[in-house]
Amino acid sequence: MRILKVIGLLVALTMIGTVGGQSGPVIVRGPYVQMAVPDGITVRWRTDVPADTRVRYGLDPADLSFLAEDLLTTTEHEVRLESLLPNTRYYYAIGTTSGDLAGGDPEHYFVTSPVAGSQQASRIWVLGDFGSADIHSDAVRDAYYNFNTDRPTDLVLLLGDNAYGEGTDAQHQAALFDTLPTLIRNASMWPNFGNHDVNSSHSSTQTGPYFDSFNMPANGESGGVASGTEAYYSFDFGNVHFIAMNSEDVNRTPGAPMLAWLEQDLAASTADWVVAYWHHPPYSKGAHDSDLEIRMVQMRENVLPILEGYGVDLVLTGHSHAYERSYLIDGHYGLSGTFMETMKVDGGDGTLGGTGAYQKSGKGLNPHEGTVYVVAGSASRLGSGAFDHPAVYLSIYIRGSLVLDPDGDRMEAIFLDDAGLVRDRFMIVKNTAVAPVAGFSATPVRGAAPLTVRFQDLSSTNTASWAWDLDGDAQDDSIEREPEFVYDLPGLYDVTLAVANDSGSDLVSRPLYVCVSTGFPAETTGLTVGADHASLNWSAVPAAEQYDVVRGDLVTLRSTGGDFSAAVIGCVESGSLDTSSSDGTVPSPGNGFFYLVRGISSCGEAGTYDETGNSQAGGRDGEIDGAANSCP
């Protein structure tokens, strides 16, 4: 009977939603999350047949104690969860009032946004023209997944042409929901409108697959000034303000509603960073020429003066199917031939290992201190061109995506190609008139040569440059923020880090910080005890520079069945420099001692013990052999 009950329960669970002999709903899209804010988020999915809607959620996948339901039947399920905690991971399950259809496990979660204005390290994935749904977009996706193994993705920015070729519902399904299912159930997508999306959707009516697939904050629900339309909008994430413009099918002339709203939104922003993004690039000589196409010309002539007048930091676009990245520039609104060197606020490469990060004077919006413009339109398609725009520092004809990492007073951007190689990276730093404070850690700091050590920068976030002396020779070995260094020769090494910005510098030095030995000592052998009981001798061990000698009680060892940990009495000698020692202690009548000896490297790595008269390997307890300290 017990077996029948279990089988019956399993059958009941698999038949959730069965009514009148007809099978229940099946999820055909999602789940995916939209419009995350500090205290709320929207959860969406699609079913093959109409059903009611339920989301269970909570702070533990095994305890989804909160519930949101909608009893109206639909195939397009959409639930807004509210009164959530900011910057908090919630787990969830979706389904009907009859039971769950997906989730309720560690893989189904979302994280609410941090409070607007708060500083924290974030990771944002930027996809331009991703809509091919083929092996190329898969390769770009997989390259990012392999790169991003150590932290969650907070946001996904879509730069338009999200579904080739006509932007239909089926093409959105293939390009996004079938290609990124595991990512978008955890992280919100924030889309932009492209020239292929317009083939099936229209901003004037906010209808079509683009508007049906996404939730955009038309009413300022996510921070920023309400635009009154989902065709363009803004939102906050921590200390970054994002502005999603529409360069395709809305009025782009001076005084038009979008441009008037843009000025209001920028005037109201108090964020440390402002990033604007749309589809058509103002500077490109790739698959599209920004001197020739009206949308590109109008965005450059009419929108850029507003952005730069307020001090927007970064502009992201797609459309031209390559990667192009400008210098830190200001004031160029004409054709490419009118660009002048004086328009380069910083004509360097923006890299820490090159001419240094691009510098801006302080947090918030600082007018005309320079903007970096990035074309990242090769997430699935490629298009060739002259690639000779004078405002552009670097052009790369290859597929890939952009990784954006804001972190306090610095923002780093990385262009990752479809093979997982970093092809470009640059950083913008906002100095705050405060000198940085230096700090670092490293791992490992002890080991055998050759020893590879990875250094982590722990300096304050307004640091602009780094100089590392990694081997104590008073010479700079690296100017990277977090270098990796190989120590080929044994020894003790001092490590010094010097950091600086426009307001000052700081230095931290750690003597004898890295210890490199000749190797890990092997098991010590040849231990003998003299007839006088006092003299102990053993064979020298390669890589050992000192030895530990332990005394143990034989009666206890036998009575415990060979428990060395329980039988050890104490140390005869710790840190002996010779291969001999002595013990003047005499065991009590009927008792007896055993001895263990092991080699210790110059960096404290301990070999395994040898037991008196027995060179067998592995005969001691793990806590004895593996003890890192001298003499357990």
C-alpha cells in the first residue's frame, strides 16, 4: 500500500492542471524577469494554453513562503512582486493555482536592485544586434558565460536589432528566449529599439512583438523622469543612471518630446555615472557610415550636445556590425572631416597598462569633461567598412559583446570576442579630490618555485594608477591593477604597491611577503634511535631546511589501534637544522616511546613524518602528517 501511495502522489504531481481529461499548461517562454527595482520586480512567462497565474517566492529555495496570484486565465503571465528588500536574492517558482510548472530550486532566482545612489561593484552585459539566433550568437553567448564564472550578471542591455530579420514574435523567441533562457530568468533585460525591430513593432502605438515582449518603465517606476512611453525611458541601478533613447522611429529634432524629456531627466539625475544607449551610432565608419545616414547624423547633431552639456560618461550603440571605440572626446557634432585634435579631452588609450585611465574631475555630471562612444554591434553579425573615423581610437572587425563593470569611482569596459579573448578594455575614473589609500592581498603567498601569485588591489575606489614592485628590487614590475607574477627562484620577497590620482598618492610595503621554496619536502626516511635512547638520527630530505621531531607513547598507540594523534606526547625538537637530535627523557617501566620526524621547507611547507624503524608511506594520521604548524 505504501508503494501505491507514493506512485499515486507522483502521478498527481505530474498531472497538475489536468482538467476534464485535457493536459495542463506547458511553459513555452520563460520564465524571465523584467524591470527590477530595489523593492520590486516583474516575473513573466508564456504557456501554450490559458491558465491562471501564481508565483511563489522567498529567501530560500526550500521555503518559498510568499505568494502572488492572478485568477484570470491567460497565456501571457505577468506578475509584479512588490515590497521586496533591496539588493537581495529571492528564489521563486512559477505555475498555476494547481501547482508549480518551473522553479523552486537554486537556479531560479532574481536579485533586486541596490538602492539608488549606493555604490557597489556590478556586472552588466551589453549585446548589440544579437538577433540572429545562430551559431554566431551562440558563440558570443558561450564566450561570455565562460568569461563570467565568478560573479552574477546584474543587467543585460540590448542595443537594438534584437530579433532578425523582421522582429516577429517567433524571431524574438528564437533570438532571446531560446538562446538566453538561464540568464534571463535571473537578470533583467533592458532593451532598445532597432531598425529591424521596427518591421513588426511601432513606437507611436507601442504595439508589436518588441513592446509585447518587454516591460519598460514609462512612468519613472525604475528611477529617472517619467517619459510617458515605453519607446524611450531611463532607470537607476546603484550609482549608475541609464538612459535608453530611441534613434529609429521617434522625432529626433530639437525640441521634440524625446529631447525635451532627455534634458529633464539629465537635470534631475544625481547619479555618480550616466550611461546612454541607443541603436544608431553617432561615430562609425564600419558597416554603416555616420556621415551618410540621417538617423546617425541627427543623433550626433541634436542629442550629443545635450548629453555632453550635462556630462554623460558613456554612450553605447549598435547597428554598425563591428566594434569601434572612441577616445574621451567632447564637442564634435559635424561630419568626420571636421573632427579636430582639440576635441580629444584625452587622446590616450584609456588603459591602465598604457597611457592610463580616462580621468574626470569628480562624481556626478560634470559638463564637457568628455564622453567615450562605443559601437558594439557585432554580437551576431559582421559588416566591413573603412574603419577610419578620426574620433575612434580602436576598430575591430570581429564578433563579440561588451562587459561593463561599474565599481564606485571607476567604470571599466571590456570587449570580449566570440572566442573568449579580451580585445579591448578601457577605464574611466572619477577623482574626488581625495588621495587614494593603498592596500592589497595575494594568493598564494607561499609555495615551491616556480610560484605564480595573483595580486588583488584593495585600494580605495578613487585610485587612478598602480605601480607594483613585486620582487623587492625597487623597480616597477607591473602597472596593472591586479597583476599576476611568477617567482622562478626560491627566496623571500618584499612587495610594494604605489597608487595615485590627481589629488595625491599612497604606498604600502610588506617585507618578506612572498616566500618561495625549492620544493615540497618528501617523506623523511632512515630514522634510528640509539641504544642509549638519547640519540636520534635520520636521512636528509631534499627541499627540507629544518626538521620537526615528535615523541609518542607506544602503549597509547597500541591501545588506540594506531591513533597517532592521541598517542603524541609532544615535541622533542622543532625547527632543527641538523639531521640528528637527542631525547634524554626515559619512559616509565612497562612503557615505551616512538618517534616521528619530518622535513620543513624554508616557507613552512611540511613533508610527511617517518616512524621509528618504518619508512612506510601513509602510516600516520592525516591530522599529524598534514599539520601546517611545527610539531602538532
